[in-house]
Amino acid sequence: MKNTILFLSILSLLWSCGDANHSHEAGADHNHDHTYTAPQGVDGFAHLSPEQMKLADIEYAVLTKRNISDDLRVNAQLVVHQEHTAAVTAFSDGILADLRTSLNANVRKGQVLAIVRKPDLLDMQQQFLENKDRLVFLQSEFDRYKSLKDADATASKNFQKADADLRAAKTTAAVLAAKLRQYQINPDKLTAANLSTQLTLTAPVSGIVTAIHTNVGAAVQPGTLVCEVMDMSQLHADLWVYEKDILKVKNGQQVQLVFPADASKTYPAVIYSLDKTLDPEKRAVRVHAKLQGSPAAQTNFVSGAFLEARIATSDKGGSDALPEVAVVQEGEEDFIYYLEKENAEGHFFNKIKVEKGGSANGFVLVTLSGALPEGAKIVSKGAYYVSAQGAGVAVEE
């Protein structure tokens, strides 16, 4: 009897729960009739409670017409090309006796940077001076035999030998003089009193010493690299423009350079040259831009630094623009949020996809992917906070 009563009690409980669930589902269907649904073509909603609105400190903006250049943004690098760099090398064997420069020193073209001691250089100078003295004797012998020959007072072979000896000595003198000039010795001023055993290495270009590869006392051979000099006045920006955008770029266009570490500062440049070949790995064309503005502002510029370049490709007058903070990036796409409605439960925001264009003075050009309600209040300050609340929230009437 007790088991029968227990069974009936459980059956009654299950029946009552079923009625309650049915009543709840019916109520949910009834409430769904009053759910606000997103307009056609809208991606979703975000909801902020009154408390969240106070925390977010939301500010609004509206679309305005602005004259902003449509910029093409590309990667860039500061460089000095090889034709404006120089390697200072030893042109003969010897010992590095003196190094007259230092790393990062400013040098002038022709300035002595190093001294190489070459003791065996004395042998060549001795040969030149001895041959020079011999030339005097050979010249007098030639003149004497020529006079005798003219008077038929000597055999022709004596005159011919004197002539051959003189010409050979002159050839030797010319060769030795050319060698001495290679070793920076002026043969016209060489005497026994001013013999030299030193070779000077000079700067081929004006610029900055960027590297030193040897030290005082080191033995050097022809071709030994002593130091490197870079002409920093030829520092410019190399821009890499993808092939799909190359028709937008030409000589004379203005460029704004921005370092990633300080995006608030821009440095002007002007495009002056475009390569005629496409880089096969980057699938991009290298574009050269000359730095403008005060040299003092470029004091800390270094070759090899990476930066962003903004190329002014066109000037779109009176295009739709918004504050840059109003555009939110979600994944690979950009959106703006606008106020859909507000009530006691808070504010409800809708979003619409946009494409960004050029930017200037805190504003950016935007192209909307759909229609925006007339007079829509677009979230500017706090747009990322609204985005963080998520999409797809149903709004209650």
C-alpha cells in the first residue's frame, strides 16, 4: 500500500512539472513576439547597460565632408645605396703604422685615414734615381755618336747601340715613375733627400666611418679592408609598392614617413625614382623617396631602419570622414557602431562595415558598405569598448 501511494505521488509531481514547462515555453513564444530584430543587412548589436555607459564615457560623431588625401600605405626602409659607400683598402703590402680616424667619425673626401709602412718601397725609389742619373750619361753618349755619325767618323752600329740604350732607359724611367705615382710618390720631386717608406690611405668620399676592420700594427696585403665610409647625405627611403598599386605611384608625389616607435611624428619625402623591375619575392616594386625638411630633424636617422610610408596618391575633395577612433578593426575588417535605440535597460548599438581611405589630423575617409540611418549618432570615443560587448544581442521593445 505504501508503494502504491509513493508511485502516485511521483506521477503527480512529473505531471505538474510538465505543465510548468509548457507554460514557460508558451510565455517565451509570447515574449518573442515583442523581440526587436536587426534590420536587414545589419551585422549585429551590442548592448551597454546604464552602468556600462557611465564607465565607457561614450561620445558620438556624425559623418562630415572633408578634403583628405587618399594615402597609400606601404613598408619602407632608410638606406644608402652602394654607389654612395666606400671601402678603404690597402693597395700594397705593409704594416698599418697609424689609424687616423675612429668609428662614427665624420671625414672629408681626400682626408688621410691610415698610414701603411712599406720599407721595400726604398728599392723602387733607388732604381728610379739611379736610372735618372744614367739617363744623363746615355743622352750625352747618344749626342756624341750622332755627331760622329753625321761626320762619318764612326760606325753606324755604335750610334744604333747608343740610341737603343737611351730609349731603354727612358722606358724604364717612365715605368718606374708610373709605379711611384701608384704609391703616391711624385717622381718629379723625388730626390735622395726625401725618400719615403709610407703609404697614405685616404677617404674616397665624404661621410661617416661606419666600420673599422683592422688595427695599428697589423700586417696588410693588397685588398685588405681597413675601414668603410658612408655618405649619409645620400640617405633616402626605399618604399616597396605592390604591383597592384604601382599605377597609383609616380615621381613628384609627396610621402609622409612614420617610425613605428613614434607614430605621432611624420617626416616628409618626395618620390624621385621608380625601379623598372619587380622584386620576384616581394612581388613589389622599389620606389625611391628623397628626404625633405631640416637636416637637424634627421640627426638620428640610421641606414637600415624600417618605417611606414604614406604616399599621397590623390586628393578626394568633400568625402565622408569620421574621427579615426570611431573605426574599429574586428579581424580583417573595419566597422563603425551607431546608436540604434536606448531605453531604461541601456543603449543598443548597431554596426556597419566600412573601408578606410586616407587620414589626416585625426580624421579618416570611410566608405560605407550599406545605408546608414539619417542623422545616425556614430560612436567615436569608446568605440572599441562597444565592440568588446559582442555582437548578436537581441533588443527588447
